[in-house]
Amino acid sequence: MRFLRADFTGDETKELYSLTEAEEELLLAKKRGHAMFVIGSKRLHVNFEIPLYKFDYFGSAGGR
């Protein structure tokens, strides 16, 4: 089980996962909350809808 996220690097990842053009475009768009979920040979476009109040849980220290 893998998530391919917006830090998609391009040609190497495209070849490694045999991505279609549509899947590559999804990852290159780098939209917040969107990911490609890979389970075996199945691939799903996942859209995480996180309510704004939950962002408060992350704090403001920039991950530190």
C-alpha cells in the first residue's frame, strides 16, 4: 500500500509505477489534499477533505 503525493519527482517515478498520463497530471498538479493511492495493481485518486478547525491541531511552528 502506497500513497503517491505532491512531491512527485517526474520521469523516474512515472517509469517506476508505470503511470498513465492522467495519473501523472494528477500528481504534477500538486493540489492540496489529493493523492494517488496504490494497492497492488489498483490505483485510486484520493481527495482528503480536512475541515479548517482541524488545521489548528497542527500548530504554527512549521513542523518543529
